[in-house]
Amino acid sequence: MEEKNYQQYNRSHLKIYNSLTEKKEFFKPIHKDHVGIYVCGPTVYNHLHLGNCRTFISFDVIFRYLKHLGYKVRYVRNITDVGHLENEYYNAEDKIYKKSRIEGLEPMEIVHKYTLSFHNLLNILNVLPPSIEPTATGHIIEQIDLIQELIKKKLAYEINGSVYFDLKEYIKLYPYAYGVISKNKMDKLFHKKLKFLEEKRGFQDFSLWKKAPSNHIMNWSSPWGKGFPGWHIECTTMSTKYLGETFDIHGGGIDLKFPHHECELAQAIGIYNKSCLAHYWMHINMLTLNGKKMSKSTGNFLELKDLIQDKICEKNFYPSIFRFYILQSHYRNIMDFSDKGLMDAEKGYHRIIKAIKILRNFEPKTSEKTLINNFNVHHWINICYQAISDDFNTPLLITHLFQATGFIINNSLQNINISHINLLKKYMVYFVFDILGIQETNYHEENSKKLKILIKRLIKFRTEIRKQKNWIVSDRIRQELFHIGILIHDNKIF
């Protein structure tokens, strides 16, 4: 089968698990050759932990595969730089504003610092940048416009300078529309007895616009006075601005199903009066640690620097191995992080890379073109595509890659048709590098000890330079270390 035929066949056979219907569905884009994806990005008030990384690695594979199938993909991933409140209860604080007080920096310094950290981390993990990366603060006017539209339709109300979405009024108009993603039962939701802001009509009503306290730096003028937007309205605003009132895929971590994605959907249905916002809703499951959710607030988390900076000098650990480790579990399954799993992934990673190097350097000793072997390359290509086309089943694809790897390493390639060898080489590269996004390391055992010593001394030297407040040199060293895959997160120097 020719390459174009593989693409066309797998376009029509691609299945995606839809959180709306809770089943796999054949993917049918709204426009034949174009796909629109919106993924909820980070709130930039801290460094990403490994659980966050899993979400963005998973959607990177989805992005890569859709492009591999020949689609023109517009991938929108936002940056939340204002409005993400800790909760909807009393004295709730904006996460970025709170972090700015803790670190003694301006809110936009916090935003800049952790946006750079986010980009650097994803670059190290070989995550492709999105087509568009809009920010909440860059779309204040558009958010105000949508809030006004909701007020006009009596689906929102203003009180004391704040605006709230009226969920009871919404459900009167759309009785079965709230809870379709998270499967929450409305009768249980409305009968909860929780404390909430007295100015709200009901505890379930969520913020669209919050009145800013007099000392709150992050505020904008609005028809309701000085304030800032709520968390949910930004995503409805930016997704529809860049992808239209209805688009193909909306995604994020599983923890965003409720309330964030339910609120996004409610806002969109209320504004545009359409049955859906996205045709397919995708959610990446948790990467747990010690059997519990990774969370900064509980201290149960790991960052990539914990695996690279602290262990590279001992275990020669590379970011691509972590990426490979993540992809050995299906994105919809809970995955518990373990050192053993990571070390097993390292062995598997090096084995696959070894096979690719053998293919790359192979030189046939005969010109015979009719030699055959019991390894059927065409069948192998088909089952690899079947795996990735079945709701992006990366662990099954990796199993097939190991099958080919075993053949390449353990058998003589002299017994296979040279055209099949070229085909095998081509599709190993496609599946490993282009679709899974795995990178080949340039690690050499004989140089490892010298490299370990050099890196340790360089980090130690940089620490001394920082104490002298020589920021230019220390930043340059950090940048150079970053280029070889070493992340450094600094503590504050007083």
C-alpha cells in the first residue's frame, strides 16, 4: 500500500473515545481536510509537575498523528494568566496574584517566569508548539462581550460589581445540557449544602467577572466597574474566536471535566444556542504518585528536574525516556509513577533506538531482490496504524515496535527483501520519531564519567555565581544546560 493510501485508509478508520458519549466514535471532522483542536493550557503560577506533562505529551501525539494523516490542524492551547480563583467560596484568591505576594514579584513577572518555564519544559520533552497560544489577559474585551451577551439572555446577573452565571436559569432552557461531560446528576448537585458567597443567588453559580478589591493590581475596566474575568469564560472566548462556534476536538486533563469543561460548554450553549461546543471531548487521565493524585498543594508531586537534574549524573536519564515511559500507558488509564517502570522504559527505549541504528547503517551483501522472511513488513505497518488509529493506543503501537525491534536485532537482515528493509526503516522512523515524538540521544558510555563530573562542577560554579548576584553569567549557564536537557529551577537569593 502506498503512503497516500495508508493516510486515506486510516483517516476513515480513526476512532476517538468521546467523553460526551462515553464510547469510541469514528472521527469525522467538520471540514474535510481541516481539524480544529482546543486544549486547556496551564495556569502559569508554578512549574509543571509530571502529571501536567502527561496531558501535554498525550495531546502532542494526537496533534502529530492528525498532521501525519495529512490534515491541516489548527491547534489552540491557551495560557491562563488571570482569573483562576482557588475556589468559589469566601475570600477566594487569584492563584497568580497569590503567588506574586508569596514571591514578592509583580503578577506579570510571575506570569512571564512560569510561562518561560512551561515552554522550556515542553521543548525539552519535544512537544510541538500549538498553532495559536492565546492568553486570558489578551482577550479581556472579547470576554466582556460574551458576558454581556449572557446578561442580555438572562443567563447571568450582575451584583456589587461582579457577574455570575445563573445555572438554574440555564437549566430551565437546557434541562439536560449541564452534566453531560462529567455525568454529574443535577438533583444531587443542587441539593448540596455548602457555604457560598451571600451575594450569589445559588452556590452553583460560577464567576464570569469578579469585582477587584482596591489593592488588587490585576484589574480592568468593564461595564460593571474595575475587575477581572473568571476562569471558565476565557476558554469559551478563545476557543470560539479561533475555531468557530463549533469545532472538532476539545481536550484537557480529566480533572477539568467538572466544573471547568461543564462551565465552558454551558456558556457556549447559552451564547450561541447550539447543541455542542466541540464534537469530541477528550480527557487525559492522571499520573499518580504513591497511588495518589499529583498535586502541588499536597506536596505529592515530582517535577522533570527531579528526574534529570538530580539523576542524570547517576543514571544517565534523558527526557525522551520519560516521554517514552508516559506513552507506554494508554492516555485514558490512570498511571502510577514508579522508578522501576521508568528504568524498564529506559531499557526499551535504548533497544528501539539500537534497532533504528542497525537499519540506518545496514548494507546488503547481495543484489538479490526476491529474498523473503517470515517477518511481513506490510502486515506490521498495518497493525501499527491500527493501534494508533484505535483511540491513539500508544502502548499497543509500542508493543508492535518491540516486535520489529526483536526481528532487527536478533535476525539477519540479509534474509529480507531490500525494498522491505527500506520500508521498515521508513515506518520505524515515522512511528518512533514523527508520531510518538521520541528523540534519539547522543549518549556514549565512554564519555559518561567526564560528563557527570563536568555537569556537577558547572552547577556548583553557577550556584556560587548566583550568590555573587552575577545574573548575566548564571543565566547563560542555565541556558546552556537547558540546551542539553538539564532543567534548573532556582530558589530565591536574598
